[in-house]
Amino acid sequence: DGGITQSPKYLFRKEGQNVTLSCEQNLNHDAMYWYRQDPGQGLRLIYYSQIVNDFQKGDIAEGYSVSREKKESFPLTVTSAQKNPTAFYLCASSILSGAPDTQYFGPGTRLTVL
Amino acid sequence: AQRVTQPEKLLSVFKGAPVELKCNYSYSGSPELFWYVQYSRQRLQLLLRHISRESIKGFTADLNKGETSFHLKKPFAQEEDSAMYYCALSRPMDTGRRALTFGSGTRLQVQP
């Protein structure tokens, strides 16, 4: 383990509030990803970033925002526009050359909206 | 559209029995497929990828383009194989870059 850290492990939010999930990696990976994991649905891609200052929407980006100001960091903000934010959120990273699709995952953050 | 289907939510076998975790995909191009595994209280991690044609922890997976399948197999299950297994497909995004599409996962329970 190690290499990718996510914080906090558990997060509680009141309806109408924005909340930011942290993801940091020290693997010198160029690409970073955010997924949402719901029971019975596997992982769904929210946003991804291949280089600093560049990011792209995934399959379920509505209600989320990201930034990539540093190579090591890819924070995810869950906004009040996200209709059903309670879920388990996973961050991942990968190198772009060699085996770009070998993704390394963080431990996850469980977000609960009260 | 690209899609990965894992038809079994739960697969329960006895120790020493053969295991086959099913994965079917839908993709018009040349597929790149992976199996990821998540053991209890551990992170999701890569188990194997089809281009490597490798055997990891006794598991193998063969890409069958005719049947659009990438089933994960092990001849003799061990209790430590109990975990959640995800099949994943690498696919191009609109940006030209690639991302993974995951199946819904299969929980493997190996009973003593």
C-alpha cells in the first residue's frame, strides 16, 4: 500500500453543502482518475486528468468538479447539484507510457449525505 | 457503446474446486481487458491483463473474441482467493485518451 492517499476516510455532509475529497499521489504518475462505486454497479468514471492543468469529464461528471494544479494532487468537489452523492469514492493514478491502463487505487472515501 | 458484463454477483465454491468468473464485453474495436481484485480491507489492485498472457496467483484469463469473453479461471481455489473481482475494458474517450470501463463485480467466496 501507499503511493496514493485519500482523505478523509469517512465524510458526512448536509444537503446543500459542497464538499471536497482529497487525493494525493507520490508515484510520479501523469494520469489521475476519480470513480464512484455504488453497490451492484461497479466503478463509474467521474473525471480524469492526463496532465497538469487539464482534465476531462467521465461518464457521470454532473454535480462534480475537479482541479489539477499539481501533478501530485487531484481533488474532487461534490457540489450541491449532485442529486445522489452518498457513495464510495475512489481515486486512481497511472503512468501514460508503458502500461497506461494499469491503474493504482487509493483506499477510498465514503461520503454520506445527512 | 462499450460495456462490461459480469453476470454473477456472488460465486461460492469449496476450497480445491475450480473457479471461473465470467466476463463478457461489448466493444467494436480491438479490446484491451483487465481483471482487478479487491481483498477484504485492501485496495483495488490489478490482477492481470490479457496482453501479458500471464498467470497471477494461479489465475489465468483468455480473451475469446468470438464469444467476446474474458473469463477468469483458476483450477484449484484457495480460501485466500475470497475477494471482489472486477473485469475492466480499456476504451477510447472522446478526447482520444483512454479510460477503463468496469463491470459490476463478482464476489468470490471460497469455503473451507
